[in-house]
Amino acid sequence: RQFLRTTTFAAAALALPDFARAIEPFLRPGKPALRSSLAAYSFRDTFKSDPQKLDLFKFIDYCADQGLDGAELTSYYFPAEITADFLLKVKRHAFLRGVAISGTAIGNNFALPKGPARDEQIALCKTWIDRAALMGAPHIRVFAGVPPKGMTAEEAFPLCIEALEECCAYAGIKGIFLGVENHGGIVAEADDLLRIVKAVKSPWLGINLDSGNFHTADPYGDLAKIAPYAVNAQVKVEMKPKGAAAAEPVDLPRLIKILRDANYQGYVALEYEAKPDPWTDVPVWLGRMKEALR
């Protein structure tokens, strides 16, 4: 299995010789273009507790009714048994409601030692690349991961880079972007995240910029560092800088300016994680976000 996987990876890499280089900031001609979306994770409690009230089809309806450009379909809320027929039904439903599937998201861990557990994480990513391609979703949010006890971050970095290169080689065949999120673990700091994405030799890798996940002294400054590499952006309604006693509301105009300054052109998805009821607060924050995107 290892030989076949390595051979496939090598063949894919050879098929894209012009792209065998480290990632650079994306050079996008024209003006910034920011499109609205909503992450299904915003309604995580309802998905789990009341599937009759909310499933993926009803979530797409909700996004359409809110006047959004896209819907981000988090992988956690798909059925246990996912068939091609189901994915095509999702694609059809979104198309008929005039909503693009802006992407999906998985909860992988690439900071694991080589072995069956790590192989499973790579296989998970490849499975969702296939699923994203079938649905017409152009992007998958992935994690760098958290190393197990006894493994240092320095040991985890090359393992993560290698896994990302293998998955990106497969993603490139399907035309799917992978966006590594600034999600703690070995990418809790902007420089460490950039260290990883700059080392991966693939044009199909970028950053899933999450506004609420830097808990540093200057989170907005760190977001500005990674924005030129963004292939997707997620907006949290709160931020908690280092030393802050409590979370504080996101400065939406400042965040959107960071994206515009990087000439970002893509989806900006609200990912609501605050304590108030999302059924009450999500429409409010969507209104604020869409106003800031104008």
C-alpha cells in the first residue's frame, strides 16, 4: 500500500512539473472580490440534536433565504454512509436554490508519526477531495494538527508538510484547493503556519484564514501576514488576544480591510461560535458581514 501510494504521489507530481515550487502569495489581477457564505458549523448543536429541524438541504435553504452567495458544508454533518447519489442530490439542491457550495471542512490531524493512524488521516483527506469534486466544492479546510504526547513540534512539521504534499498532489488532479487553517497545534503562530505552507510544493495549497484563532498579542497583524495566502476566509464574531480577560467582538471593518489589502478574491464565510443562540444572532451577524463586504 505504501509503495502504491508513493508511486501515485510521484506520478501526480511529475504530471505537474511547472507547479513543483513552494507557494508564494497569490497574485490576483483586478480588484478584491469578496463573496458571502456561512459555515454549517455555526449550527452544530442543532445538526446534532435535531436533524429533523436542520439537515444539509435545509441549511442550504437557509443560506439561500439569507441571500448568501455560498454555503460551506462542514463534513461533520453529512450522513454516516455517504453515497455518490447523496452528494449529487446536495449539488442539485444548491444549484436550484442559487447557492454555490463554497467548500467543505474536515477535522484531520497531519501531525502524527508515520503509521496506520497517519495513513487514515491522509486517506480521509483524499476521500473528501473526491466528495468535494463530485459536489462542485472548490475548497476543503484542513488542519495541520496536534502532535501526540512525546512528539515535538519540530518533529511534526516535516510530517505535516509531507502529508500535505501528498494530499495536494491528489487534490490537484481533481481541481480542489486545500486550505490549512490557523487552528492551534503546530500552527498557533502565524510564522509557523507560513513555514508549513511555504514548504509545500503545490499550487493547490493555501490558507483557510480564520479570524478568531490567533490568540496572540497582535491577532490582526498576524491575520495580515497570512491573508496574501488565503484561499478561504472564515469570520468568527469574537477574538481573544493574548492577555485579554475575555473575548471581544471582532472589528469587521478592520478584518475586511485586511482581506481587501491582500486583494483577496473569494468566499468569506461566517463561522459562528459565540454563546448566544445562533438562530437569533447569525442573521444579525450576516447582515453586518454583508454590509462590511460591500
